[in-house]
Amino acid sequence: MSEKITSDHNPIALHRALERIWGTRPGWGRLAAVNHNVIGVRFMLTALVFFAIGGILAMLIRTQLASAESVFMDAETYAQVFTMHGSIMMFLFAIPFFEGMAIYLLPKLLGTRDLAFPRLGAYGYWCYLFGGLILIGALIGGVAPDSGWFMYTPLSSSVYAPGINSDIWLLGITFVEISALSAAVEIIVTIMKIRAAGMSIDRIPIFAWYMLVVATMMLVGFPPLILGSILLEVERAFDLPFFDPTRGGDPLLWQHLFWLFGHPEVYIIFLPAAGAISTILPVLAGTPLAGYRMIVAAIVSMAFLSFGLWVHHMYTVGIPHVALSFFSAASALVAVPTAIQTFAWLATIAHGRPRFSIPMLHIFGFFFVFVIGGLTGVMLAMVPFDWQAHDTHFVVAHLHYVLVGGFVFPMLAMAYYWVPHLSGKQPVQHLSHAAFWMVFIGFNVTFFFMHLTGLLGMPRRIFEYPAGFGWETLNFISSMGSFLMAMGFALVALDFILLFKFGRPFRRNPWRAGTLEWAMPTPPPSYNFASIARIDNRADLLDPDRIGPRLAAGDGYLGIPRHDRMEVLGVDPISGEPDQVVELPRQTYLPLWTALATGAFFLLMLFKLYWLIPLALAVVIGCFWLWTVCDGSPIDREPVSIGHGLKVPVHIRAQIPPSHLAMVLTLVANATLYISLLFGCLFLWVSAPNWPPKHVSLDMPLLVLAAVASVLTCVGNRLASRRTNLATVGNALSLCAHLLSASLFLWVAFLTLPAPSGHAAIASLFVVMIYAALHGMIGAIFAAHAIWRALCGHDESVRSLDLRIGRLWHDYSAAAAICAVGFCWNLQILIAGSAP
Amino acid sequence: MFTLVLGLFLATWFVPTFGRRLPPDRWILWGGLALPLPVLIALTLYAFTQGEFLLKGATKDTEDALQVRAIGRMWQWHFSYPTLPGSVAEAGVLHIPAGRTIEIVAESEDVIHSFWVPRLGGKIDAVPGHANRLRIRADQPGRYGGICSEYCGTGHAGMRFEVRAHDNDGFLNAVSARTGQ
């Protein structure tokens, strides 16, 4: 194989050649951007716009509450304002902002050129933007969600919220969550596979450890929320009574699903911020981070614990006290990993020589505010105290201390630390101090006094309160504090604008950091590193000043651009040794088109134009199929040279290519959703009133046949991958078996079940069967794709990646079908056994 | 705890030699495990016993708890006394005898509400389809304000009620007052 040599180790020529391949085209070409630099910055800027909108809503709230019996807003407007404030800050600011930060920073910290799936990142961004626009559009149109950001049923169900408001929340937020899930998959795969050579698992930057934990939590934390949203939307749209107590549903199911997501969510927001601190603090203290391994252990245990304490949001819903005590103990225990991190940071400062700087000031703000938030958190973890303070302004104050302390201050520290990287300029003036103190003092004035308001018995979410309870002075102080804080944030924004405009340029590495993101020119070029480093030490103990120029000269791996391909190094997850070259897809408009089609689907759902939905789905599937068509060439290629005498295979022929790992992760998220669904239905059986329904009889033989058919799909796939001459036959078997299985499930669900709107039990059976049928249909697409490839002459015996990915799906859908049949059979027995 | 952590933070920041002698692992072990664990264990146990006490109605003798049904509907509370024959239900006012444990059975006819009398302690959600129990007790006769503490729609802010704690005779009079008229 001939390889064009376009560079002879001349940094400028190399830069031009790489920029031509990796750079985003100007003009309309920007819409085709897939580069993580561009996408990451877009995520962060969009999130900041939403932060400003959420902040304005907060100002409206404080204006309303500044005096007793205020007439500024009526109850309906106020409900929309506080619901949107919470929803925007959580879903449209906090999560996307750190996603953007991770998308921008991770490849640089890991010493590579881009994330594993650039198109997925672009698609996630468009989904986030369009979903956010739906919500903001509703706010402007006066039909914004109004049932509180946790959308408790039945207040949010169609009986008590007949308008479009709740649908906008359910569909808009689910649309946005696509970006969270895609970011989670992308981040995990990138950290596992796409790194600098020699960066073994115990050498990866501490921030990557944090993001690995966060992304895993997102992967299993978001599906329960998405499931809850789907079930509630299905109840609102098609009258399937999952949450309606009169027909065997239970409002508590929503609360469990919501908080099963909602509590890990707090740690999902906190951990990236903590990761930023663990990265910045050692640099500012001039000493390596203390307790790297202890911190990793602490955050992993924190992730596990955080999934075991969602019930502490539900102490007052009538759960037995002994059960509450378990969750109370778990809630208290989660303070321990936090304490470990805190003291690791303290030890780092103690052993270093801290520099006075703006980021350090914000880290001080973080310590101050977050410790208070943590302590009030331990107070609230105690059941009797919570019975008193639950749903009062004490909780409001607590959660703002945790979220602003645990997220906003670290993010500001991070911004002051990394904006020089992004802009290539250093700050020149001293607005930053004033801005910090205004935010800090404003925040504490607002929320410290709010603790007292809450202890005096003022509940959350009341739009007016009578005079004479002693609440007026405290509320007035809080409002004044919040205006001060708002001005502080405006000052921060001004500070950054001035920095971009008037900052002075610098050479490399202004903080004298030891991480790889400073081993590149600033602002960073689209390809990050002209060649990829081999590192021989922990990723925060390197010398960017020495490594940078050598990489720029093409002295590392992949220093020679090849065939206009965007190439990065894939490594073994544990040892960090290169095991493949990953060819990334070039700039394309496909993510935009796919996101628009996805948006069309959500809008059709929103406006109840259900007959057009199959068309929208077909377009979405067609778009995704086009993604695969653009992939690579059909010709097999031998292992390619990566420099320094090493040859590795291209990713499509590698043992574990990124896309295979991504499919596994997607199925993990999918399985979490499915398990939540099955347990949710069983929860109804245990807890919901008006159970059991009247006798339900299922057509078991047909269901068993459907399960058998779904097993045949796996057989077909294996046949196709073992014997090249049987490829078409095997895949055709998969295709037919999937179609048969799906139609049987649909047949039983639609034609033999009693009306699912009659009882939650029947609705459960119905939804489980639809889930299985859906997997059959998607599996059929996989099989059809495989047939198409075989007909196009792809030799699948060597280059079997697509078949292997398909196999994962076939196996999963077979398992799902068997579980579905087992579940239906069990539920039928349970109903028959307990029928009156 | 707050002053301790903040003090350590400022000390390590401003006093260059502070804490230098303690190796990082010790810092983490002492601060991250030895400090919080005993505090948390003690606190959790104390909270558990306190919770049990509250659940029994803040008293040792729980046999003669008086049952009251509290039904939330948008946006008013209705109270009735199923164990007292001849008593009348009333909206917005809950009469209780002082010095006796009251068991509130909270139910809802529409969305989720939450029964809360701040000065009598504890709150319990009224979830449609469920009957949740909470025990309260007023030691002194008097009037106590109560509110709904779960957001339940536009009338949530006005969903207040009043608890009137009477002596025993006054209580019986109050709950049967209108039948006597």
C-alpha cells in the first residue's frame, strides 16, 4: 500500500496539511462541523444562554417574593416561572455545560485529536439545541410546563393538566436527554479507547476518571427518567393508566422513577466540577494531587451509593420508617467519599505552595458554600428533621448551596483557568475580584437567610404569602442578595468579554501545568496535536513545554497525514498500548438532518399528529442508515504504519473497535430502561390501589413462538458470520425471524389483550410487548443492512464489524423477548392467583 | 464542622508550613474517615430513635390515639372523626384535644397534597389511592397554623388550615357543635 508523504517534519507544513483535513469549513460549512473544539464550545455557549434565561426567571421569582401579598405575577405565571427555572438550570444549563466542557477538554487531556464519535457529538448538540428551543418557545408562548420541575403526577397528568404544558416538558426534556445519553456513550468510549500511547488506566488524568464515572452514571441514571417520561406521555396521549390510582396505577411510580434519576443527577452535576478542582488545584498549589487512587476509589463508591438513596426525596410519602432508615444511613454515608475528596484537596494545598489567583478564589468560594450545603444535606438526611423541613425554603436553600457551591463556583474556577487555553489570551484587568465577591456575597445573603425562612415554616412554591408570619424581612433580604448576585454574574460575563477582546497573548502553559492540554498551541488547532505522544508518567505529571514542540514537529505517532483521513490512535483500555488506528468520519451535514428529523418526530408527538409519525420515524432511520453508508471503503486494508516502526490494524479489523464498545454501552442503557420498566410494573402490583384487575388471559403459545423466533435471529447471524457462502441465507433468516417475532408480539398486544386503557396491569403487558416488538423491528433493519452489504460485495468474513454489532443487537432483543414472555406469563399468574 | 474545614482550608492556604508534616494519606484517613464516620453513625442512630418516638406520637402510651381523617382536595382540607359517633366533618379547621395523641390519616381526592402543621411537627403526603398515617400531639390548648406543603396547582399557596387544640370538653363540644344547634 503506497502512502503519500505530505510532510517532512516541518511544523508549518504539517499544520496546514492537518488543518485542511480536520478544520471546519467556513460559511454554511459550519453546520457540518463535527470537530470537538467547535461542538464543545457550542455546547458551553448555548448552556450559558440558557443559564442567563434561567437567571432572569430566578430574578422574577425573587421580585415576586420580595414582599408579602405581591401582585407582580399571578399563580399561573408563577408556576410556569418556577418550573422553568428548575428545568432550565438542571437540564439545559448544568448538564449540557459540563458535557461541553468534557467534549472540549477530554481529547486534549488524553493527548488525542478528537472524541471517538464526532458525528454523534454534533447530533447530540443539535438535539440539545432544538429541544431547548421547544421549551423556550413554550415559555414565550405562555404555555410552559407548570407542575414543578419534578412533574409529580397526577398534577401533571391529563386530568389536572389538560393543556400542552406538561407534554412540552416530557417531550422537550426527553429530546434534550438524547444529547446526554449520546455524550455519555461518547465520553466512556473515548476514555477507554482513544488516548495517547502509553497512557495506561492508572495514568489517565484524574479528570478523565471523574468523567468516566459521571458518564457511566448518566448511562444508567437517565433511562429511568426517560422511561418515566415515556410512560407519562403515553398516559397523557393514549390513556394508558400507569399513574392513575383509579385504574390500578400509582403516582408513587413516577416519584420512584424520577428520583432514581434525580438523585444520581446531583452527583452527575457535582463530579465533573470536582474533577475540574482535582485538576486545577494541584497546579495552583504547585504540587501533585494527593491520593489519586483514594480519590478514584471515593468517586466510584460515591457513584454506587448515589443510586441507593433516591428515597430520601420521598421521606414523607408514607414509606415505612425502617425502610426510610436504610436510605437515611446511605444518605449519611455518602458524606464519606465527599469528605475523602475534601481532605485530599486540603492535603494537596498543605503540601504545596498555593498561588493567589482568580481560580483559587473561586475554589475558596466552592469550599465555603459546598461545606455548608453538605452539612445541611446531612441534616436533611435525618428522617425526623426532614419531616419538618421537607418542601420548605430550607430545602430550597440547601439545594442551591449544593448546586451553586458544587457546580457554579468550580465552573467559574475552571473558566478562569481554561479560558486562556480557549482564547489564547490572558486576563489583563481586575474586574474578576469584584465579580467574585459580588457573586459570593450575593449568594450567601440570598440563601443563608432562606434557611431561616424555611425553618419558620414557609413552604416552597407559593406565589404569595400573608404578612405577619415573620417571613417578610427575610424574604426581602434574600431578594436583595439575589439582585447583587445577578449583577455579579453580569460582571463575570463582562470580564470574559473583555478578556477575549483585550487579553494579551502568551506563549505556552501560563499556569505551568503538567497536563497535555497545554502541550499544544493556543487557541488550539482543530486537530489538537500534530502527532500523538507516548507518555511515560501519570498524565498530570508531564512536561508540556518539552512535549509540545516535539509533537508539533510530527515527532510522535501518526505524524504523517494519510489519504485525507482523520486518524487517531486507539489503545488497549488497560495497558494504553496502541492496538488500532481509528479513522474518524469527516465533516457532514448528516447529524443536522438527523436531528431535524428527530425534532419533527417530537413536534408531531407534541401536536398530536400521530398519523404522520411513522413517516418521521422512517426519515430518522433512513438518516441513521446513511451514517453507516459513508463509513470507510469496502476494500480490506492491511495493518498500517503509525510511525516509530509500529504497525496496527485499522479499527474495522481490530478486536474491540470503538463502535462495538458503543453498542455494548447503548445496550446497557437500554437494558436499564427495560429493567426499570419491568420492576415498575411489578411495583404497581405491590403498591398500587385497585389491584388486581379482572381476569386476564394471554395467548401464551403465540408469545412463546415469538420468543423462539427471536432466538432464531441469533442463529442466523452466527451462520452468516461463520460461513461466507451462507451470509445472505443467514441474514435472511435473521430478518424473517425478527419480522415474525415482532408481528406476533404486535398481534397479541393489539388483538388479543383487553383495552389497555382499562387497567394499569393490561397497560403494562401491552407496553412490554410493544418494547419486544420494537426490538424485533430494529433487529430486522440490522439484518437488512447486513444483507445489503453482502450483496454489495463486502467480504464479511474478515471485516465482520457490522455483523458483530448486529449480533449484539440480535442477542439483546432475543433476551428481551424471552424476558417479556416470562414477565407476561408471571403477571398473568399473579393476577389469576390474587383475583377476587 | 464548617469552621473546622474552612479553618483548615485557610490555614493550609495562608500558613505555608501548616500540615506539611502530615503525609497526604494520613490527611485523607483522618479527615475523610475518622472524622465523619463516628459523627454520622451517632447522628443516624439518634435520628432513628427520634423518628420512632415521633411515629408513636411523641409519647409512651400510644393505645388511645384518636383517629382523624384528613382529606385533601383542590384546595382545601376536610377533617372528619370516624371514631367519634355524631361528630361533624369540617373544612379548613381541625379540632383536637390537647395532651392526646392524634393519628392523622391523610388521603387525597385529586392530586398529591401534604399535611403539615409546623409547630406540631412532621408532615405526611396525601397521595391519591393511599392512606398515609402521621401522629401529632399538642401539649397545650391553642391555635396552630397548618399548610399544604406539596405543590398542588394554582391554589397551593392558599391551601391553609387551622388546628384548634381544646381541653377535652371543649373538643367534644367543638366537633359536635353544629349538631347541637
